Amino acid sequence: MSGPDLHIADDLGWAEEAAALLHQLSEESVASTGRCLIALSGGSTPAALYCTLTGPEWRQKFRWPQLHFVFGDERCVPPEHPESNFGTARRLLFLPLAIDPARIDRMKGEAADVDGAAREYEERLRVLTASPRPAWPTIDVVLLGLGDDGHIASLFPGSPALEDRAKAVAVTLSPKGIRSRLTLTLGVINRATVVLFLVTGSGKAPIVRAVLEPRSAAERSLPAALVHPHPGRVIWMLDRSAAHELHQPQ
Ligand code: 6PG
């Protein structure tokens, strides 16, 4: 079995290479279906990419009207909250690019009924991807960050949602920070055409090694290690600092 598709960029060039890779993936999807459905990741890593995408070079290269944005996960806070993944994307990506709100579907983390919000989002994903049950919604590109505990989206180690084979969107509890979360489940993530990990910084080097070069059953069962899209593929977009504990030929 071929190894993972690793892209390792100089720390300073990471955002540019990530933008070029995302552009290539979006162009492939638009050429194939006329659209690219992208699930944005949360946390802080995407900010550098968003700033590059809204810069003079890339803002005019992407076919923004053919892109539709959904989210991999959301904190259960209002969109105006500084911890909102949608709020960050709106501020750094959607508003600077004047993305039509009709092509953005956020998870309603602020809902009093979070289970209802999860079900509502799942239904929206099914409509967007024409995937009635029992099919899984198929997202063209799922962006994922990597937590230093190996979590992806809001699927944390030990989370019951990791075992959920029925729901496309689940409610989970984070061990840190904003506790209550909405998240795509592995069922949807592993039906993506492409899963693109965006990971930077030396602080992530140990967990990157644990996921890509596991040395124990525990490491092999980390949430990020369970990402095996089929028939899709996984691409890792790393900077050199995040990759520096890997032994694989760079
Ligand atoms: C979230 C994310 C989460 C994030 C990782 C990495 O809502 O927090 O979706 O999965 O991608 O925790 O976060 P950083 O990019 O901040 O390191």
C-alpha cells in the first residue's frame, strides 16, 4: 500500500503551497462536477491560509462562485464569539472575498437544542450532496487540522462519536476550551473525495510522527489515524517544523 501523500513546505512557504494545493483540488472538482464542496477546519492554523487566499495572487485565481463552504466542526457558541470557527472564516475569508452567503452553510453552534442542530446540519449536507439515507454525504474536500492529542474536527480520543456509524454529524465534548461541539463523524470524513490535513509548527511534530509513524496500538487508534477515505485520498500539507520528527524520506 502506498504511503500517505506528504507535502512538506518551508515554514515560510507553507501557506502559499497550501493555497496552490487547495486551488488544484478545487479546480479538479469544478472540472468534474461544476462545483467544489469544501468543509473548512477550525482552530488557528487555517488563518494563515485564509490570509493567503484573500491576497492579490490567489483571490483572482480561484473560481469562488463554484465553491460551496461547509464546516468540519463548530464550537457551541454564537457566530460572533471569538472561538467560533464560522466567525473566523467569515472575518478572514468570506467577507474579504465577498462570498455569497447562499454558498455558506454554518453549523448552528449557538442552538439551545444542539442535537437538533446536528440533525439539521446532517439534513442540509444530504441535500447539498444529494445523498439520502443510507448513503453518506460525499464532500469534495475536507480540510482537517490536527490536535496535539490526535483529535480531528471535534472527534477527540475516547469520544463515543468515533464509533458512531449512523450519524453524519454528532455532538461531542471537548476536554479543553469550549466543551460542547458539533462535528462531522468519521462516516462522512471517510467518504470525502479528498481529506487535506493542514498542520504547522514544531509543537505538532510529536503528534504528526505518532499518527504517520505509529509505534503502538494506542497511536494507531488516534482519531487522526482513523482517517482512511475510500475511495478518496488523504493529503498532508505540513510545514518543515511539523514534519521534523518524521523518518520518512522528505
Ligand atoms: C477546532 C478544530 C480542531 C483543530 C485542531 C488544530 O474546532 O478546534 O476543528 O480540530 O483543527 O485542534 O487546532 P490548531 O490549528 O489551533 O492547532
